[in-house]
Amino acid sequence: PEPAVTDLLKDIAPQQPVMLLEVAGIIKLGRGVAYKIQSSALIALQQYLKRQWQPWLTPQDRQGFRPHITIQNKVEAATANKLFEELTASFCPFTAQGIGLSLWEYRGGPWHKVQDYDFRHI
């Protein structure tokens, strides 16, 4: 990874307090399912990082931000639809905590985890 990317994460993560994440619903990801996340703190952090990393962003990175936690991905559409229906039927919103950031690198195959950057715990 670019030193500018890792240096910024090393700098910013310890200054960022643990953030509250509202798990607001279930969304379809085409061939998968995810929890929809709502958090003004997360959106603000993402916008800041996006501005800082503009030179390295891919076209996909430049698209709109849709915060989510993936539950299931790259399965048959029928399998994803079944899980979506099951989870939607009994879903109740809840909160979670964002405790840090993880840097991953794509190397043409599986993703490779580079490092975790913990937020400040109050």
C-alpha cells in the first residue's frame, strides 16, 4: 500500500472515538445480503478519507457510499433471496460499535489483510 494511505490511517484512527452504528435494515447485494448501516460519524470519516486518497481511488471507489455489513455474498440469487426474506421477516433494528478500520489489499485473487487500526476507546 501507498505510505500516504497507511500513514493517514496510523494518524487518524487513534484520534477517532469508537462510533455508534445503527443497523437499520436488511439490503440485497445482488447475489448476497447485508445489514444496512446508518451513522453520520461513519459517513463523515469516509468522506474525509475519500478526499485524502483521491489520487488512488478506482472508479468503484468513487461511487456513492452505501455503508453495510455483508452477511452473505456471491451465492445463487435464489439462495440470497431466501436469506433476505428470512432475515427481513424477523429483523429488529439494533446498534453496534465501529471500533476501528482494517486495510485490505486486492492482489488479483483473494483479498489480503494488511493491518488493523483501532479507534480511541473512551
